[in-house]
Amino acid sequence: MSTRRTFIKQSALATTIAAAGGISMSENLTAMPENIIAKPTKPVVISTWNFGVQANSAAWEILSKNGTALDAVEAGVKVTEADPAIQSVGYGGFPDRDGRVTLDACVMDEKGNCGAVVFLEHIMHPVSVARAVMEKTPHVILAGEGALQFALANGFQKENLLTAESKVAWEKWCKEHQYSPMKIDRDNHDTIGMLALDAHGNVSGACTTSGLAWKMHGRVGDSPIIGAGLYVDNEVGAATATGKGEAVIKMCGSFLIVELMRNGKTPAQACKIAVERLAKQQPDHKDFQVGFLAINKRGETGGYAIAKGFQYAVHNGENVLIDAEYLVKE
Ligand code: ASP
């Protein structure tokens, strides 16, 4: 999946963009030289982690043909949901401590419409069920058995999402941990959050995950929670999150970032301030990871994390993977 072209460091991207004369610097940004603003551009799609590169390609297929941001983010994250090698999202995701794969997902469009499913089992594409909740019901969130019933009634197929590989990993965990609830550290979880600005100037987002590996049965993280794992405001931009969901829910991370952008911060600045806010609120933040991503109406993008290692992919005609800046320098 990765090529030398797609794996470039943030500093290298900054250089590339600066050379292209595309950086828009604000006064505040000069005090934060490590934060780049990707050049204003339209359309553009961004998504979390290295699997975002492949997901961005699917989204770009739609965006580059004048498609909508909503269609693009749905198509993009479906690639990740269907990939059994990605054991933190969709099919092949690690199960909870009872051996059940339970999925969380949401979408939000340029009109402020949103839909989500939480604690959904047996459905390959929870993001599409979330979209159906948004488009076909008067509700925002459907959970568990009710979400499954709704999915089946709307033509989704019931499938076994627990792959042999993930089952083996779960059996090993069972032996080693005797069913004790996990401390949430930096491993065993990731999410695809994707944000897009289309050629019409509209912003939408999607977020989908199997959540924490070996979580307590019934646990739901930030990813399907509007304002926490995802938020879109078409006047301003959008934000999404990955990492310890409990930490993101406590500070309404994505909503906060959009509000910071509304008040003039760039996406990179807003993500950094949100991480700083989280760190101040949660003194144990050094023990876990959270990463934020944001996009504004001009097509500027940015990301920031608590710890080293968070990557995100940006596609605006060229698909690049960026190492995000981070707070805790160890
Ligand atoms: N935010 C997800 C959750 O808490 C996990 C992750 O993105 O790492 O379920």
C-alpha cells in the first residue's frame, strides 16, 4: 500500500507546500512553527492512520468526479471496514472480552444531519447503516439489537465478522488476562475518521471503529458520538478523533476543534489546543493516545496528537501520509 511517495514526513510536506507557495500563515501560527497548514485546496480528503491512504483513494474517486463529500467519506471508510487485516475497524476487528465484534460508526453531512450506530454486531458496513439512520429515520443513534434489526430491514446482510486470526488473538488474550477489564493504553485500538471538502465547497465526515480490543461487552467509545469522535459544521469545517474514546468524550473533542476554527484558529492550531485542553483536564494523558484531525472550508488541514506515532493521510490530488506533531516529548 505504501510507497516512498506516500510516506513523507510532516516537515517534508511543509517544505513541498511552501515551495508551491501555498501556505497561508496567520499571526498565531508563527508561534507554532512545527504546525503546517496544508495548502488551501478543493476538493480534499483527510483520514486517520496509515490505512487512511487506501481509504482516501476510494474517496478521491468520487471527489475528483465532482461527487459529494458525504458519498466520498462513506466510500472511503468502507474500504477500511471491509479489510480483515485492519483489526480495529469493521470486518476482522478484535472482539470484546466476550469474543463478540461490536461496531460503532457515524456520519455527518453539510446540512448538519447526522446518524450513528453503536454496539452493532454482524454488519460489514456500519457506516452505511449510520447513513441510513440519518436518511431514513427521525433519529440520530440506534444501538445494539435495534440497530441490527434496522439494518436487516434495510437490506444489509448478517455476517460473521470474527475472522480466524482475530479469534486466535482473543483466545490468547483470554488465557493471559482472565477476563479482567483492560487498562486503556496506547495499543489495541484505532479508528478511521475521514473528513472531506468537495468541489461544491461542502464538508462531510465519517468515523467507524470496532473500538477497544477486549473491551467490556456493551462498551461504546467516542467514534459514533457526534461532537466527540466527529463533528461537521459547513460554515466552518470538520474534525474527527482517534485514540482513547473515554478521554475524547470527556472534552467533546471534535466539537471543540470546530468551535476553535470558528474563532479563527487554523485546523492545526485547533487540534493542538484541543490536545492541550485534554492534557490539562486529564493528568493521566501520558498513559494513552488521542489524535485529532481537522479541515476547514478553505481546504486547509491539520492534525495533532498526545503522543508520537499518530499518522494521517491527506489527498488533494496527491495522496500523502503525514507524521502528526505531538505533545508529550519523551
Ligand atoms: N476512539 C476509538 C474508541 O475509543 C478507538 C481508537 O480510535 O483508537 O473506541
